[in-house]
Amino acid sequence: MAEYLSFGEIMLRLKTVGTERFFQSPSFEATFGGGEANVAVALSNYGFSSGFISALPDNDIGLSAVRELNKFGVDTTRVRRSGDRVGIYYLEAGANQRPSKEVYGRAHSASSDCGPGDCDWDQILAGAKWLHITGITPALSQSAADLSIECVKKAQALGVTVSCDFNFRGKLWKYGKTAPEVMTELVKFVDVGIANEEDCQKSLGVSVDVDVEAGHLDTAKYEALSEKMLDLYPGMSTIAITLRESISASHNGWSACLRDKNGFKLSRRYEITHIVDRVGGGDSFASALIYGLIAYEDRQESLEFAVAASCLKHSILGDFNRVSVDEVEKLMSGDGSGRVQR
């Protein structure tokens, strides 16, 4: 029985070849991905018993998505077979000063059409220790938002630790509710929050004066932001905020901070100069933070593991972070040379 669960939607990912623009050539690279599925895969890679809660249609594409998760050892017995279609996202990878683009085709997917009462949470959460959710699923539809809140409420009532990546996706909030209207209710049932500065502002209405496009960050402002988050939402015991310095689409600075009852911690900073694929970078941070909070007593180590793991994800094509604990710990220890391992 899986103990570390993730709830959300897995999508068909259609990416342009290399850094081509949409339809520059007639080919797309077809894989699977999605914030919550990415977390489930990474946790399984780290040796945790992970499971995925979702809905997929009973057709060949839905079956292929399930098989892809199974390939990484993710338990899919909690995937509901319903609906007619798998959500899709189209990705055009940016380069240098041209940003990446994502176009969603998620309306009326199996996951977006699910609602309250569709899931037997007592059965689904039986034996679970941890539940991860994001701000993406509540953005899909009113029914998906209601189901997300039903999920975290039940998890809290059963004593399951709840983490939430407050991912803000402006292109998805189209059904009449704003992100803060939904997320400020959902956050009441969250123990561990994960965000960047945009998520804090646009999902939860907590702002700080930072310029992420300036190429450098004032970490003191993030210290104040993390304190403000825990003050406004005292149900959270921990908040982790990723700090991305966007010099260009190909060159980022990468670090993070964490605040809990024991104070504020800032991670090592990585200079990522040749990004292969940054999609899934936040999910790789979230999954590694979950692992780190369980595996290390020292919260500085927990944070460093999360930042190192997500740094490595930028070198891997696709949504999933295909790294091991050993590889992450080697980077944590300072081995970032990239030399061939023989």
C-alpha cells in the first residue's frame, strides 16, 4: 500500500523538437507529465512507496499514461477510470531571450470533470502518511476545485500530512473563480507549503516587492515573505520558496529558502547555464523537499537536497526527474563537475 500519495492530473505532453517553434516542423515529442504525477514519479525514484490519485479515460491513451507511471514503480490503483479524454499540454521550449510557451488542452478532461463524491477518501487514503496536491487541479473547473478541498479536508481529518505547491496558472483560472477565492480556503488544510513569489501573490494574495527578471534577488525580501506567509496562514508548519533568477531562458540562478518554527534557512545557489528542460523544475523541488523532510533531521539538509535535486532536473528532458538519492547527495556534497562516472 502506497504511503506517499499525489492527487492531480497526468497529461499527454506534446513538445516541439529541440527548441523549434510550434509547427516549425511537423513533429512533436509525445510523453506524459503533470505537476502531481511528476512528484509521484520522483518519490518512487527516491525509494518511497508512492501512489497517484487521478482520473483517466478507459482507452488506449489513458492506459498508456497508467503504464508510464507503473514503469517508475508508482501505484496507480487509485486512478479512477472515467471520462472521455486525457488532458494535453503543448510545449515550445525557449532559448536565450525567447521564453518557453505552454498551451493547454485540458477542458473536459477526465480529471477536470470529476467532483465531490466521486472519490471514496476513506479507502483512497487508508494507510497514507503524506498527500501532495498543487494549485493546478483546483484551477481546472469548479468541480475539480471542490474535489480538491474535499480531499485535503479528509486528509487532515485522518492525520495525513498535506503538502501543497501553490502553482499559479493564469491560463487555467477561467470558470468564474479567482485563484485566491479557492486557494485561501484550501490552504487551511495544508501543513507544508511550496511556492515561488508569484504563487504567493497570485494564489494567496501575499506579496513582496521583488523583481525576478532583474537577474539577481534580494534574499532579505524572501525572508520577510516567508514570515508573512506563516503569519497569515498559521496552519502551515513549513513554507519553502524557490528563488529563480531568470537571466535568460537558457541561463538561470537557482536556490530556495525555507521557514519553520525554528527560523529561516537559505540554500546554496546554483548557476544553471545550459538548461535542457526547466518544465517540472518546481515539481522536482517539491518531491525532493518531501523526501528531505522525512530523510534528514536537519532542515538545512532537507532544503539543500530539494535544491540540488531540482538543479539536476534542469539537465533532463521531459517532465520527470530521473535522478537517484545518491546522485542528488553527490551534488549536495559539492561534486558538480559533471565528469564521467566510471
